[in-house]
Amino acid sequence: MKRDQVPEGENLCDHCTAKCCHYFALPIDPPAGRKDFDYIRWYLLHDRATIFVEDHSWYLLVHTTCKHLQDDHRCGIYETRPQICRDYTTDECEFDDDWCYEQYFETPEQVDEYADALYGPQFPASDQDPKDSLRSRRPSGLPVVN
């Protein structure tokens, strides 16, 4: 169902699956170098974390359900809900949003590939001082037994 299909006079929340209560997104500084991309890579090493870019702003998105969301998709602490929830209105909620972002990263490997495209290979050149390196060289693959 789309927003414009909700019958006049009915509450949009009566038809919603509470998309807004199944994640939280926090703005993060846009990465300005390889080190910043490594922090983003670290975020993505955690379960249910993704990164997205919208209107040139970067966000850490954590896919997790609010502890107070009830089976009927209503808030179990509605009268005492946090201010951020009170400020959120159905006027601009994502009821029928398809979540298409400018950029979306789900894995650390995607971040590495993107950073490599911007800055070149992630590992230090042989003439670079090791103390300036972010991490050790990638280990070689395990030997194959015939």
C-alpha cells in the first residue's frame, strides 16, 4: 500500500509495519582518507551494520529492532517514548520509501574496493615507513594440498 492509498481520516500508523523502529542511522563524518575508510570498514565488521550516503551525507545504519516495538507494530512505551520518536512524524516517514541511496556499503570488502578506487592499493609501498601503515599486509592464501 502506498501513502496516497490510505483511506481519508485513517491513521497512517494503522497500516504501517513500523519501518522506522527496525533500524537507527547516525550521521558520520565523510571519509577524508584511507584511515577514515578503515574505520568504516571496522563498522561493517559488526553484525547488522551498513553505511549509506544520502544527499552527500554519510550515515552508519544499524539494522536492529526497538525493544519496545509490539507485535501490532505499535510502541509499547508511547507515552514515555524518547524525544527523537516524539519529533518523528508521519509527514515525512518512510511508509512507502524504497530506500535507494547514492551509495550503500554492506561489506568491508566493498569499502576497500571503493577506497582503492579513490586512493590506490591499500597496502603501503615498499618505500613507505611501516609506522604510517594502517594495518599489516594481507596474508597470502593458504597452501593448496593436492
